[in-house]
Amino acid sequence: MPRKIFTIVAAHPVEVGWHELPRVRVDSFLVEGESLQAAFARVAPFEGVVGATEVFGIECSDVMLSPSTSMRREEGLREWLHWSGLVRRGELDAGWSLLAEGPESFSAREERVFAER
């Protein structure tokens, strides 16, 4: 079976001050594998993936030197939630798949942190 290249992105909350807008850290991985699930299994134990709130993946249609994402290392939480929502609703032409979710959503974490302050 031919091997393929996949882009996997994992999003984590970023600790911010009370006066800052919420942000997420986005880690991107370019992984070879027979399937998206096989590629995810290879990076699932990596530091950038373990404990992620959301992990998405997609097969790369072209050979690239960097992951096929325009996301920066840190995104505004609203921008990430917008993109994540588009993927979840199937509103993007690309074939991104949700691979994993953490125990606490970004919204639940934001509410908890606000209540703790």
C-alpha cells in the first residue's frame, strides 16, 4: 500500500493575563503514514499532541516543505473556534478530520478560568 503525507494540527490553550484576549497554541506536524489514523498514531504521544484540546488532520494533496496550514504558532481563540467550527460543520472544501479532543473544551476552560479570577 502506498504511503501518504498528512498534516496534523493540535491546539492547546495559552495562559494569558486578565487583560489579554484568549489565545491557543497551534502545533503542526507533517507525518508519513498509510492512513490518517496511522499517521495520528505516530504523533499521538508527542509533546505537542498529548493534552491537546483539539487535534485535526488532513491528507496532503501535494508535496510540501511545511504543513498545509496557514495557522500561526499562536492564534486568537475566536479565530481558532471559527476555523474549528467550519471543519466540524463540513463547510470547508478540504477534508480535515477531527482526530482527538481533550477532556475540557476551549469554551469550558474559558468559563472556568474566568470564574477562578
